[in-house]
Amino acid sequence: MGSSANAATVRCASCGAANRVAFPSTGSPIACVACGCAVAPAPTDDPLATVDGTLSRPTGCGIAFDASLLGEYEIERFLGQGAFGAVYRARQKGLDRVVAVKFTTVPDTAALARFHLEGQVLARLRHENIIQVYASGETQGQPFLVFEYVEGETLKDRILAAGTLRWNEAVDLTSKMLEGLTCAHDQGIIHRDLKSENVMLPSGGGLKIADFGLAKSETGSSGASRSGIVMGTPGYMSPEQAKGLKLDARSDLYAVGVILFEMLTGRLPFTAPSAMEVLTLKVKEPAPTVRSFNPQVAMALDEVTARALATDPSQRYQSAREMADRLKAAVFHTAARATRTAQAIKRPDASGGGTQRVRIVNTQPPPPSRTPVIAAVVGLVALALAGAFAFVSRGARPISVVATPSPSATASAAEPAGGFVAPRTIVASDGAEMVLVEAGWFIMGTDDGPRDERPRRRVYLSAFYLDRYEITNALYRRFVSASKGRIPDPASFSDPDLKGDDQPVAGVLWREAEAYCRWAGKELPTEAQWEKAARDTDGRRFPWGDESPLMRARCNFGDLARAKRKHPSLDGLPLDLLRETAGASGNDNFAATAPVGSFRAGTSRSGAHDMAGNVSEWCRDFYHDRYYERAPLSDPPGPGPGGFRPGDPRTCRGGSWKDDVSEKGLRDNECELLCTYRRSAAPLKRDNGVGFRGVMSTHVARGLLKSGRDR
């Protein structure tokens, strides 16, 4: 645990995540940034430090801490503190080597028994994947242990920094953990508190299992048991440990499964607002699969993790050796499959392909017009709209590429023959230009806004294409025409202030927006896709950055122009009086929706226009105010559909021409234009402030491009 002048780092007792808290602390708990459990701030950063910063005494132990305390060990600096002990870096004078010295910080009898047991356990274990104890001692009644010093990081720190680990690295580290546990289990030692925070990764490579303070001998006493007390870390605890039952080696294997799950997904299998809720979930619910959070993980590896996380110990691996053997088999299966896939990619495709021609244009496109290009549509386009409309099904749709490869695209072009380099821009079958949003991690949510936007976290998304502009009235009219009366007109078609061809379609029901997207070979975006396209990877507040929308005309929102439209009697008033009377700020000169692309200064980094303002945009997701607390960290699909009905609220994002913006709302992070703002909307209500745009996966784009080339 470390600190700065104004904050300290405290580890969550449930998941081990590092949390920054005010220092000196107020004593009030905070919510863990990773799992949401309550985190109690430490009373001080260094348990041996006095107010003036000098080393004084271990907390609660009541002895002087001076140069003569440890004899040949010279304390150099404080390293960190866990629930029961504090660790210092020291130098062993006689051998001139760096060591770690651990003191117990809880003076009760049970804690001292645990402390002594840890030294005894580690003295029996000699393995390259288990941290080594050099010596133990006691001075003035204060026990201490001397360990090998590991320069590096914890596995928890690596996961937090990387988000997820590559599958081969996760497998390698898991194999090393299992080797170390095999050594311990062979001698009847159960760790009982295995977690990523207790796994050290030396800077030179390798792995060390640490902190055997809760270890238990299967044939003897642990010195840690106390009637009615469950010891361990809830996020990593086995179900039988949560129930206070007798444990064996299979409990440690459950913890290994949790850590493997964590490495592959960036999160724990079970998360809840409190530790007790986490334990209840473990006992009552089966663990989720790895692939439900990270579909890129191979099925064989997912199966290994699932078996390790079985609620019933008899359904798990029965030994660390068995799990290690199965892990090796999964690696062989995964590697063999990857090899076959690579060989298949290298072979030229001799198939005949589809029936639609694709036009590839390798010239620099002209500056984008406010009116998207209307491409020729081949054949009748239709779909089945569930529960509402019966459309004629169709085959593959044409798309065309309109872009010169960017430097990044050119750099990635060194692929095997038959490989796919996603172009930066495409034009879909409806004539709408789409921009590429590349695969990778981004910051989603915030810790400073309403509850439904929390927590702030890193999320991985696969690459996709997004409509550069909101779908316009002109494009939507073609869709209505193709439906031959099955799709009603939206609200914007009959409103003189909203019906311009270049203005976004507005007043569209959710199912109608979904139907349009299917007709055009697209989908509505998930909330995660929408937010990444708007926010990019740097966690910005607005699509253009962090500057207030009141500082410069960057988007169309409910401002003075709209106020004048609503209240014609206000026209002609002095500006200050108009602001005071109408309660509005700013002036974008549009009383209702603006032609798409009117605010170039508000363009997102991905190249999408009007992600803030103009019309709010339908997303694919059902709305749930607590979804972020348990959402996957890889391609989150949105909540449900289990437990939801077709008429339940969906999510809208981005704000609209009707939304007022105030300085107070901006300060309080309650502004509809923010990239993180989530709105619950009735899917069967026509709101003239709601429109949409579509997305297309790169896999779909690749197939359509390929079908055109094959023809």
C-alpha cells in the first residue's frame, strides 16, 4: 500500500483491487472501483510511521521500533500492508542481500497463531513458484518473518494495467500456480486465501505464490479458525469456504479458476455491492462462463475454467495435477486450432461467392456532404419485423469502399494472402457512409455522474463500422417506400421544422429503427459501441473533448434559438434578458434539428458527426440502471433479454435539440450531451427528439466485400 500527499491506496478485501482514498482518512468506507464492495480506509499509510514520518511502532503491538530491533536486518522502507501484517524492505547485513520483513499488525491470539503458522508452512515448502522464507524471530514479544524479496508486481496489478491477459500468458501463469500448489498439497497444505494479489510476478519472469497466512494443514490446526468466522477473500473464496465447511485442496483449485477467469476477462466471476451478496451468489448461482464476457477465448480453455469453478467440489478437478494436465490438453487443442485457421487463411479462396457486385474506389474522397451519397440499390430490400410487419427476405447487400488507406491501415496490410484489412470508410447499401471504429479498450462510464453511469471501467470492443451521420429523412423515406405501407411515417415527416431531407429522421419507434437497420444490413449500436464511437479511448466528456458546449457551437441542443421558437414573444429581447426569461444558454441558430454534419467542430475522433445533440439515438440495449455493475468487460451486449418484455424501456444516448444545457448541469455531470449520459426511453412512444444511426461488424463488411470481389 502506498500513498501520496492527499491520498492513500487501500486494497479491497473482496477482490483485491487497489482503491485511492483521501488521506488522512475520514473513516467513511468507499465503494471498490472494481467490485463495488465497501472498502474501509486504513487509519494510516505506514503502520510503523508516526506523524512526523519516523518509524515508531507496529500498530497495536506497543514496542519501540529502532535500529537494534532486528539485529542483522536493516529496515529500508515500507512496502505494503494486508489485513493482518505489514511488510518492509530490509537488507540482511551479513549476506548483503535484500529481504522482505513481515510484522503482524493484529495482536490478538488467533492472529499471532496465523502468523507463526505462515512461517512454519513456508519453511516446509521449497518450490520455485512459492515464495521462500529465510528466517523467523521475535523481539520484545513482536514476531517477524524474513522472506525472499521479489522485485516486480502482483498479478492483480498486471491485470488492472492490461485489462485482460493474452490466453497463452494466462495459461503459463496458471500452470506455474498449479505447480506450486501441487508442492503444497502434496504436503497437506491448503492455501485458503489464493488470489491475484497474493501472486507475485518477478521482474525477471516467473511466478511466486505468497501470503500463506490463512494456510491450513489437512491433518492439523490452522490456527486461523474461529467459531462463526469465515476467513478469506470473498471474491476468490470457494462456495464451501463461504459456508464455513471443511476444506480440502479443491477449494484452492476453485481460487485458481477465479484467477484464470480474471486474467481472461478482466473481472471476477461474481460481483455485488457487498461481500455478503458475493458469497450468497457463489453458493446459490453457477459461475458464468469466460466466453460470456470474452467470446475470443477458445472453448477448450473456457471449459477448463468452468470445471474449476463448479459449485460442487466433486465436479471440479480433484487435484492440481489433474487440472494442470487438462490445461495442457486445452493448450494443445487451442494451438492446433489456431494453426489450422492460419493455414486456411493462407489458402486462396476458390469459392464462387455471392451475387452482389462491390465497387472499390481507391481515390481520395471529396469533403463529406451534409447529404449522404445515395447509392443504387440492387433488388428489393426487406426484412421481417417481429410482431409488427411481414417483409420479404433478401440476400446479401452491396457495399462500396470509399477511402484511401490511412497509414495505420497500410501498416496492417502485411497479412497472409486472403487476409482482411478493414478500410477506414465504407458506403453501405442504403447509401449511408460508415466510419471504422477500431478494436481495443476504452473507458466506459464515470464515477462522477448518476448511479446508472457507474462504475467507470475499461471495456474491450471488437472493431465495427458506424454511420458517420444520423439517418436522414431522405434515407428513411426510401425505407418507408420499400415497405409498401407497412412502416408508418415518422413524426419528422409532418413537422415543417423537422422534415428537411438533410435533417435527421425523428419520432421513430425503436422497432422501426431496428427494422431500418436490418433492411440496410446493419444493427442498432449497443450502448458500448455508441459510447466508444463518441468518446474514443481517452475518457473525454464530449465527442470533441472536454470543452463545455456553451463555449462554442459544437452541437445542436435546446438553446436560445429553440426558446424563441417556443415563445415568439421573446424575439427581439436583449440577449441577457432573453437568457434570464427563457432559461436557456448558448445559440446554435437552429430552432429544431439541424442538417446532419452541420457542426464539424463537434465531430468525434472516429469521424462521427452529431454524437451529441440534434437527435437522441436509439441503442440496441434494454435499459437497466444497475447494468454497469455486472456488465461484461468485453463486447457487452446489454442486459437481458431474460426478464424484459418488448415494451420495456430501451436506452437512448447523445442528447437532442430539445435538451437544455446549464452550467450547473455540466458541473454536476448531469447533462444529456455527455458521452456517458444514459436515458431510459419508451420504445412505443414517438418522440420528435429521438432518431438513430446503425452499425455493421467488420465480419459482415468483410463478407460483403468478398462477395463483390468473387463476382
